[in-house]
Amino acid sequence: MPLFRRYALGMELSDSLFKLVEIRKGFRRVRLTQAVTHPLLPAWTGKRELVEQEEMIYSIRDALAGRPLHTRRVHVSLGNRHVVTGIWKIPEMRMARMRRWIEKKVFPEWDLPFDDPIFDFEPLGHVWQDGDQQEVVVAATSRAYAEELVDLIRWCGLEPVSLGLSSMNLYRWVDFADDSTLNHLAVLHLSRMGVEVSLFYQGVLQGGFYLSLSLQDHLNGHPARPDMDPLAPVLTETSQVESYGEALIEKLKEAEPEWLVRELWKPSRVWMVSGEGVDLSTLIPFLQTRVAVTIRQGPGADALLNEKHLLHSSRWLGNALSAPLGAALKGVASR
């Protein structure tokens, strides 16, 4: 029934790939109508600034050329590499006052890597007794970076309507596509240069961090073979994947903040792995032999594809589109 159809775009810029999905929400179900994955030149610097903008714009425009998109309004996923999260205790107050309190009281005490923060926040749990303090998770990024990213996306011919946390988009996709109840969830989202780690308790974000972990360091003498499929993993040999897995475990043990790492390693925690660059069918069984927590592969997008798209989609599609799918789901839910 066309009257009930809604279309939304979700987008992720990883350190090596441009990812865009278009989903359609009909009267009864959601369908994936477009999926674009396009390799990029190195796009990010350690200073959280966009580089090589002109080359990136032309590359994305080429990837979108001829695509019959039903909308240009896009919901953008912002990764943990560009976001700082923290949990703060503040006096109990209304939500409207809470934002002003965070601006005036929290940020002067917070050692952020930028001096122009924009932020969002969410209270954790309830205040049970008068006079108790309210725990609040705050996520901040650089205003200059966010504005630069929005301008770049517009130059690509798209219209950003929201800039959301990759953490929340990943959780939104898991909540939509996975039937199980996961009260203590950690999402590990892999890319070619690092790993985004996000922790949740009963659906509420506890915090997240980014780990630098390059796939190139684990080729073990096997040169990376060019592939026509941008989602084809770089690490496929068992020795490569195990080398990467060992390095990942060590990085996760040494990460900061310490309290969040302690939460990550609790036996009740379920790790869900998504992303691209590594053969997950080899990585996840290997990790499971090394750690005491339960590890699962994130849900894929096959259920959203019709037979034609299934036939022509990448064999590595899997859950590589988790973040943009979660962003697009926000779009069809908010209209």
C-alpha cells in the first residue's frame, strides 16, 4: 500500500568505507531498498579533522551517481572515534535544567580533547530517595568537527537531518533484528583502523571508547589482495585472524576508563561483534576460546532483502551495515 510507505537513509563513514542504506517501511515490514558501500582514501586524522575533502566528495558523488534514491534526507552515524562519553552525578532536577547544569558545571571539570563541545545526555536509572544524586551519561563531540561533517555531506548531494551516536544506532539495529533479550550488551564494531566499543545496560548506553587497531599490522607477510568487493575482509587466513584477535584482547584489557573496562569483562556481559575487515566466522570462535564472556556475531541484513537483492548482494554483507541501518531505522520511526 504506497500510502503507508516511508523511506529513510542511514549513513556511516568508517576510516575506509562510505556506507549508505535506504530502507522502506511499509504497512507491515521494513525492506532494504538500496545499499551502497564505496572505498575511500584515508579520510580521518588523529586530530578528529576531516582531510582530503575534495577527493572524498567526488568519490561519494560517483558512488551515488545513478542510484534511484527516494529521498536525500540522511541520518548520519557518528563513531566513538569522534565522541567522548562520561558518567556524571548531578543533583536531581528536570530535564530542561539538566542541560544547562551540564554546560555550566560538568564541562569546566571535564578534560576534553576539544574546546567547543556539543553534547547529548541521558539519565541512568532512577533517584529513589530525596537528596540522592542522579547519574547521567553525557556524550560530547567537537562542534567544529560536526559542522564540517554536515557541510561535507551536503556537498555530496545529501541533506543531513540528524547526527547520532554510532553506539545508539548499533543498539537500535540489534534491538530491531535480534529477538533475544540482552541486558548486559557490549557491541564491538570493527573497521580497518580500529574498534569502537559501546556498553549498554538494559538498553541504556553506559559509555564507549575507540581503540586503534590496524588490520595492516596483522597481515603476517601475506600482502592484502585487491578485491572488487569493498566488504571483502582483509584478514582471512587463520594466522592473520588469530594475530588480530590476540591484539584485540590485549587492547581491551588495557583500555580506559578502568570502570568501563571492568564492566566489559564481567561474565554476565555479552559481546556482539559487527563491522568489516576481518573474517568473523574465524575471529569469533577464536575469541571465544580466549575469554570467559559470551561472544556473538551481530545480526545481518538478509531478512530485509528480497530475492533479487539477495542474489546480487555481497557475500560479506553480513552485519557490515549495522550502524547505517540503525540510523535509517531512526528515520522511519521518527516520521
